[in-house]
Amino acid sequence: MELTTTVNDETRVVEVDGTESAVDLVRDGLGLTGTKLVCGSGVCGACTMLVDGEPVLGCLTPATRLRDASVTTVEGIARRGGDDGGGDDLHPVQRAFAHHDGLQCGYCTPGFVVDAVAFHDRWRAEHGTDEPDRQAVAEALAGHLCRCGAYEGIYRAVAAACRGEHDAAGGSGEHVERVERVEAPAKVTGAAVYTTDVVRPGMLHAAIRRSDHAAGVVGPITFPDGVLGIDVLGEDRRVRWAGQPIAVVAAETQAEARRLARELAVPFTPEPFVIDPDEAARPGAPLVYATKADRKEAPTASEGAPMPAPWDGNVHGPSRAPFLGTLAKRRIRSARSEGRKGLVELEFHTAAQLHTAFEPHACVADWSDPQYLRVWLSTQGVAAMRLEIADHFDLDPTHVEVVAEHVGGGFGAKLGLTMEAVAAISLSRLSRRPVRLVLDRHEELTGTGNRPGSRSRVSLLVDDDTQAVRALTVDTDSHAGIAVGNSVAALAMFLYDRTPRLARDVDVVTNAPPGAPFRGPGGPTIAWALEQTVDETAHRFGRDPIELRAQWDGNPKRQALYRWASALPTWQGRPATGSQTGRYRRGVGVAAGNWMYFVDPDCEVVVRVEAGRLVVSTAVQDMGTGSRTVLARAVAGVFDVEPTAVDVRLGLANSGATHGPASGGSRTTVSLWSTAVDAATSLRARIGTDLAGAPDGVSATAKRGGDRGMRAVPVTMGGIQVGRGFSAAVHVSEVEVDTRTGKTRVLRVHGGIAVGRIHAPVLARSQCEGSVIQGIGLALYENQVLDPHTGLTLTANLEDYRIPQLGDTPEIDIHFHEDGWDRVPGGGVGLGEVATISPAASVGNAIFNATGWRPLTLPVRPDRLLEGLRAGGAR
Amino acid sequence: MSVTILTAYDQRPDGLDGLDGPDGTGEFAYRAGGTDLQERLRTTGATPHILDLTGVPGFAAVERTDDGTTLGAGVTVAALARDLAGDYPALALTAGGLATPQVRTAATIGGNLLQRTRCWYFRHPHTSCFKSGGDSCPARDGRHLYGNVFDTAPCVHPHPSSLAMALLTYAATVDTTQRDGLAVGEVLGDGSDPTRDHLLADDEVLTRVVLPPPAPGEQAAYFRSISRFEAEWPLVEAVVRVVRDDAGTVTSCGVAIGGVAPVPLRLAAVEALLTGSTLDDDTVARAAASAAQGANPLPETGYKVALVEATVREVLERVRG
Ligand SMILES: Cc1cc2nc3c(=O)[nH]c(=O)nc-3n(C[C@H](O)[C@H](O)[C@H](O)COP(=O)(O)OP(=O)(O)OC[C@H]3O[C@@H](n4cnc5c(N)ncnc54)[C@H](O)[C@@H]3O)c2cc1C
Ligand code: SF4
Ligand code: FES
Ligand code: FES
């Protein structure tokens, strides 16, 4: 039917069909792509728009409901704030989000902003400039989720806007307003363009036909006449997990492509499969990889190539990391037979955690010019993807361009050349038309990777008198579905003394979706096991858990963090374990984190002057981790101007752009910062600071290079050089456990991070806060669930896959220890991963402190907690 | 792929009661707020003919008379939470405690009663079960962490409607285009037919929900046990309404629980224990314990036995004040 609607004060006549939702009409029909579609099921709020002034969900509101209505999308919010004398047209809430950094990747931001504007306007009308408490804000915005975990900044922003501090541009009174994240204005107004927002003339839409069986062989696929499609199975024609892509088809509309994909005839011969890792490890279990050749097909769940290891059925490994390993085993064996107090042995289980970046995997490929391939890709590495695409399609890289202006999160799942890119490019080559392939949330939560589940057995032996570490063994089975190469136990080699120890990592493959690198791969998993074992040891000997770690720990940066943590009132006020008896029990826990230092020595940055303005550029991307801001601040510092006076060009890899680092392995900022400073410094040496007088186009380029004499491993692999030294973290968490309902609330988290100099403090804090939020998700809620009989992913929506909400956010206090990295250019290393290792483990230890029951299995859901307390685990 | 917005009925004197199915035999669906339907359409790609009820006169009307209060099927959950807080606090608190603010703004009482199950198998595009044309329940031998703890029916997922639970405590009735005065239990059934979430005919429109007159002095409490802050489907939810005399003795009450059985359960035994008591500690403890009586959990829902008791205890303590 045809209807008339007023959108952002403009009257539009549009054709809608009966089943369409408002978000589809607004994004696809009206081209207003500021509004985002994330969950499609009413859970996340990303699609929020105002209809006659009321916030509604675009994904659940029928498009017909917009008839004769007045609709305001995020693009129209600014004008609503226009007559407040602000000058910049932004609504106070938008300014507050920018000032308080209430965003990271920005994909959830339009939804938050629209709803927060409605809340703010209501609140101000009723309460003037009183500040709403966190509970009021959390209730009002309970319909929103943010995967980056920008919740602390969101609280700060909403409260400040309600206090009236952002009524005028530039701030009011003593509140001087700043834009911390240079692209924040584009993100709070919906102007930022993500891959999912890209529309090309004549574009086709693609959809994936996936297997609903966990294993089998697919016969030849015949596409119906006139249907453009490609087969995406490997040569062996084998399906190994439920949800695996089989074919991709393209059509004029997304709905049509989906229908074609659904109806495609797929000749399929089912085969036996195995979902449960315990069954998979048994002799006689169906083999995921039947032959040696098949095993080569196994994808890797970690960032590097898997270590060579033996196969036995579905068991791959162990890969061993020994240091006097036989001695370690012998000491533990005899301590066990002697029943020594100093031997603590525990077994831990973790569930698979899904990345679920809010921008799904998405690609728009335009190969309509046979000589030049342009690919818009939601990726963590534009430069690397350009080379990989060229390689995959056998092209000269100068004929390939990869674009990712804004990336709505990745968390490790967007590092490689994934199938949606290959499929879209292939279909564009066939059709000579642009082709768009965007995953829906169901696909995203099924097959785009996960932090694998695991079982770890830890044996830690300390001296009964001094508690000096005598031996440590860690055995981890990782459950990464069809993927191999997990490195979890091995991470235990890097902490606490050089005592005899043995780490063994095993992959147990099953017909489950593949794991993938996830922010600090293996880190939170090993911390959950090791840090609780340490805590248990401290408890057994009545030692202060921080002081015990300090006794063992050779890392001077973490020593500094221990001193900081010990002095925290939260720590000093912690109760004796198991001392509480009431319904609500509070507890405090600590955990330490450790991570490697990586850098991309090939990173090159260009600084030039264009029309009197500084422009800095390289082929890097910004997925909310701050590349733009880091580049702007580096150059601004050299020229002594505001970061907003520097234009940043990134998110484009072509033959004109210099190589930039991938956003992974915590290598981005440490590669960019000093390189940008060097380029700016040499430009300044040439032209001074008179930009207006500088010749247009004058430029300087610098290359990062390795840290001289500083590499731990003398090779650079895939843009990564392993640098010398470890970054460090310590988290102290306070929880409240409701022993009646089994619910755990995290009240407060202190995060101490030792990565040297912090180049963009506000953004760095946001990253560390987000790590805490994701750690809380891992600790308490997040749990991929598969059907045991089919291997289908049941948690394929954001209702059943539960990520932390605004109201679950504790008070978070981030402390940076900035010493100790002077030998690295710029004086600091990356923090994206080290900040993510210890939060969940600290929550586990806090629950133990509160209840006397140690949670060994993640996540600590109410059912587990109730069962644990009931079973008399409480001491 | 078409839509009828039923404003044609504007001209009909009989408004809501004049509704019937569309001409022809094609697939069709009624739509109210769309918060359940739109998600299912997106997932399945189905394109039925839509009969949109929102334009029908009286759809969102609240009428108060001496005989009680009549709620049009289109009264939103947000309106219940806001406008009935004084007269029907148990219903209002339940309404205010479900879903999210944006969902409550759009969702209707009729749609809430008639929404389809939230079982993760049912919502999965690649499974079929009793409720989606299949002939088995894969959750029973599969994963049913959020399943029933009173396992009394072939389908093991609880009925989703929180409002149905609250309406049970008022003995509210439901009118449709074909029948009047149905008890909530007659609308939802008892779960013995696992293919259905409600028993209305395909072309039957829920028109009104009728509540008895408000009980002066009614006090109420609602609570859901969940793992996060808010906006999560309940593991177990409970609601209580009581009227007490000057001495604090309960003269009448209603208690119901959800998230536990094929349909929400009104707990007559608990009500009997509470009536005549002053909600003293001992009575509350006994009443809460009796709430879980008869529970026969599934392999993964054993935890809900304790949670039923805990959740009922929680609302009783809250209503006691
Ligand atoms: C994130 C989220 C959390 C939620 N949490 C809860 C919760 O805790 N508790 C709870 O109870 N609900 C919850 N819901 C569900 C929500 O309450 C329902 O989706 C809503 O009440 C349905 O009402 P609607 O008007 O939008 O129905 P619609 O989506 O329009 O319709 C639902 C179904 O009923 C039919 N229908 C609707 N009205 C009529 C009528 N008058 N006559 C005949 N058929 C009709 C439709 O054909 C459709 O099949 C949640 C939903 C979301 C998205
Ligand atoms: S029958 Fe019920 S419990 Fe079983 S799969 Fe279907 S909806 Fe779920
Ligand atoms: S996309 Fe609409 S609520 Fe998530
Ligand atoms: S900023 Fe919220 S999802 Fe990334």
C-alpha cells in the first residue's frame, strides 16, 4: 500500500508491503541508514526511532504504523536541538555522548541517542537539572544493548545532559566541552557509514544457504535458470557443522535472495556426527576429519598457525610447553600421594562465548569494472584484506581496494578473509554488478566464531611453609568445534616464577561451529582456571591473595599494580571468606592478567597539508578502538593544535594508501602512535607551524620499524612482531550474591592496567571499561548452547544469548600504571587484550569470597549458583 | 504480501465485534502491536496477508463500570502499567515488569495473551516441533534450561504470557468475536494440545478482557527471577494480590506463577494458606514451600523447584511490606 509519512520534517509518500517493518522502510526505502538493525527481535534497541515523539523499535514496528505519523530518526535529532542557542545544532544528549565518550564502535549509538533524547526531554520537563540516578537511567534504557560495553560513558553522558551541562555547544558554566573521540559527531548523528550502510547503484543482494545438518556430503548443486549463485563448499563437498554455508545466491532484493536460498535444492547425504566433546574423544566416535588430507582443512581458532601436533581420532594434541616439565609432574605426583596441603588441584569448565559484534559480517563487492575491484568490508584489517583478496583472486594488488570507513566491532572475528567477502566478490565477478552480502543476527550468532569452551585441570604445588611455587601443571582441552590450534594452557607459562611447570593444550574437535580468535585468545580462559587456583591456595594457607601473588610475581609492573590494589578501600574492606550468613552476601576477589606485546613494524603513516589543514592517513581501520583519535592526537601534539584540527583519513586500502596495522593483537595504537609522531615531526621540521603558508600537498611519511634489539621472536609474521616484555593487569571486583534467587551482581570493579604511556586517556578508559563488561558477560551470562542431537545453535538470538545490559554495569574505576615501557617508541603498548584477561576470574574469586562456594564452571548462572550453595559447597 | 488496516470497520456500528477473517483462503495473520508477529515474519520470511487491528474503534479503550473494567484488546502493556496502578496493582506491576520500555509501548494485552512460545527450538528457522508443524518436542531430549518444572504436557516450554498470570489472579474473562466470557484458562488451554499456544480459532479475534470491579485496598507485588538487571524472560515469575482488614488479616488474595508450566498457574493451595493469616513468617514460609509442591522437573530444570519457592516467598514478603 501507499502511505504518507513525515520523516525528519519532510513529507514522504512511500510504498510499503504488509509484513515490512519500519526499520526496513527507513533504511532501505528512505535511505536513512543512521538507524541500525542488530537483533531484529526487540532486544537491543539499535533500531529505535521516535514515532509521534514516542521511542519505538523499528524492527518490530510495522511499516504501516508510520502512516500519517511524524517520524524522527537519529538523523533528525540534531535539528530538534537546534533552537537552544547551541550553535552546532546538536541535541545536548548528542554533545554529552561525544564529551563523555558514551560510545566505541558506534553501532548501537543511534538507538541509544534517540531513546536517551526522549528520556532527557521528559526528565528535564519534570525534574529540571536534577541528576537522575543510575537506576533511573538503566530502567529508561533497559531496551538497549551495547556489545562494546560503553555503558559507563553512557551513564556519564545521560547524567551530564540531564544536569544541563551540554545545553549550549562548548559546554555551559565551568564545563568545557570536548570531543574526545574525533569521529564521535558522525556517530551520534547517524552520519557514520558502516559497510552495512553502503548502497551502490544497480546493487544485487546475496543470501546464504546453510546446512541444517551437522555432517554430510553435498551433491552437485544446480541453480534454477536465471538464478545467480555459487557453491561455497570445499572440494571434499563435506558439511562439518550445522549452519555451515553451502551456497550463496544473489537477487534484486534481499527478501528475494533469502527466498531463493531457502528454496534451493541441495542434494544431501547425511553422515554420523558428534557434538559432545566427551563423546568425540571416545574411541569409535564419528570422525570430524577422517583423513590426513581432511585434517589440513581444519580452520584455526587462534591468531597464528596451529602448532604441529599429533592426531588421535578427534583429539588433536597435546602441544606441550614444558619448563622442567618432568620434574613438575614428578613433584605433583608425589605431593598427591603424600596428601600435601600445598597441592591444590581443581578442574574448570568454560562455555563458548560469542563475539556478536553489533555490525554483522558484511561485504559489498563492486567488480563491475573488470580492471578494478572495490570491496567494502566490515573488517579488522583493511590493508591485510586487500592483499589476501588479491591473492585469493589472483589479482595485482594495485587493482584492489578495500574500504571500511567505520567498523561496528569485531573482537577478533573479523580478522581473516571470511566467506561472505569471497562470496560477494565472486558473485560480483559473475554478474559484473555490485553485490551486497550482510549476515543476519542468527547467522552472526551461529557461524562467525566464538571463544571456545574448555576444560582445564590445574595442579599447583606450593611449599607448605613458605608457599613458594614448587610446580605447576595445566591441561586444557579446548572445544572449538571443527577448529584447532587453541593455546590456553600455554599462557600459564608466562606468570609467577620460573618454577618447574608443564602446560598441555589439546583440541577436541566436534561437529560444532568453529571457534575464532576472541580478544585475548585463551587469556580469560586460562585466568578463570589459574587465578582461581591461586586464590584457593591463598585461602588454604590463610594468605592475602594479593600478597601471595606479589611473592611469586617477577613482573615489576604487576608489582606496582599489586601495591595499588592492596591499598584500595574495596580490598581492605573485604570480608573473611564464608563469614557471611544473610541472604545477600558481598565478596571481593582479585585476579591478575598478563599479555604479550605485539607491533606491526611495516606500519607507515603519511602526514600532509591540504588547503591549510593537517591530514594524517594510513590504511588502518577504526572499530571503536580509537585509531582515528590516536592519529589525530599524535599529529596535533607535534603541531600543538587541537586534535579536531587534524583530518584523519583511514579505512581505505588501495595503491595510494600506506600499510596500516590490523586491529588485533593489541598492535594498532603501538604501531600508529610513534609512526604518526615521526611523520608529523619531520613535516614540522620542513614547514614549521605555519600551515596556511605551507605548500599545498607537502607531506612526510614515516615507517614504524621494529623496536631495535627488542624482539622476543626474530620474525615478523602476518604484520605481527612479538616484542619483548609483557603487559600486565590486576582486577579487583566486588560482588553481591543473592542466595535466594541465585543472582550475582557485580557492584564495583577496579582495573589496574600497566601498558606504559596512554595516548588517548578517555578512549583508553572506555576500552578498559568495555573489557570489564565483557568479562562480566563471560563470568555470569554468556553461554552458547547447541542442540545435542542436531548441533544447531539454539542461542542464535540476543534474547537467548545473554550479554550484559546497562543495569548490570558496576561502578568501574580504571587505573593506569604508565611506567616501564620507555624502551618502546611512544612509551606505551596496546591494551585491548590485557584489559580483558582477568575481570571474569576476579568475579569468580569474589563469589567464592562472598559464599565460600567456588564456581568452577562458566557462566555462573542462577541455576549453578543455587545448586552450588545447596550442595553444601559453602564452607 | 498485502495489508488491510481495518479502518474499514470505522464505518461499522459494531466496531470490534464485526471483525472476521478476510475473504478468500490465503494465509493471513491478525496484527496488534506486532512485537511478536514481526519477529516471526522476519525469521521465517513468511508473507501472509496482514489484518491490522490497530485502527478498529474501541480497540484500545478502557471502560470502567460498576460491573468491572473492560479493556479493549489493543490496550497497551504500557497503558496497563500506568493507568491501572491504582485499581489493579497486580496487573499493573506485572505489565511494568515485562520486556522493555519500547516493547511495552507497542505490545497489547490481546497480543500478549495470544503470542507464540519463546522456545529456542520454535524460534529457530531450522527446527520443527509440535508447535511448528512437526510431530515431536526436540527440547525434551535436548536442551530445556528454561523449560517447565511442572512437566504436565508434551511441549516443555512455559507459556510466555506474564499478563495471563496476573489476569488469573483476578479471574478475568475474555471476549472474542465468537464467544463471550471465556476464562483465561479457556483461552490458553492446559497445554495438552502441544501444537497450540492458545485455543482461539484462526478467524477469531480477541476483542476484550473483562476485569471484576477493583478490590478496595488491594495490595500487590510482582517479581521475576532472572540473571541480569531487567528485560530478560523470567526463569520463574510470581504475582500476588491481597486485601487485608484493619487487623492485617488477609481477607482475599490471589497468587500465580509463570515460567514454570505449559500455562501460568494460579496457586489455590497457597491462597488458602494465606487467607485468614497475617502473612506472618511461618505462613509465608509454608505458603512458599507449598508453591513448589507437585513439581516434577525436567533434567535441566531442577533448579526451578527452589526458585519457585524463592520467587513466591519474595512476592509474599514484598506485599507484606
Ligand atoms: C525483548 C522482549 C521481552 C519480552 N518479555 C516478555 C515478558 O517477560 N513477558 C511477556 O508476557 N511478554 C514478553 N514479551 C512479549 C511481548 O509482551 C509480546 O510480544 C506482546 O505482548 C505481543 O503483543 P502485540 O500486540 O505486539 O502482539 P502481535 O505481535 O501483534 O501479535 C501476537 C500474536 O497474537 C495475534 N493477535 C494479536 N492480537 C490479536 C487479537 N486481538 N485477536 C486475535 N489474534 C491476535 C497475532 O496474530 C500474533 O499471532 C517480550 C517481548 C520482547 C520483544
Ligand atoms: S514442542 Fe514446545 S518445548 Fe518442544 S520444541 Fe516445540 S515449542 Fe519447544
Ligand atoms: S534491531 Fe530492533 S531491537 Fe534490536
Ligand atoms: S559502541 Fe555499542 S555496540 Fe559498539
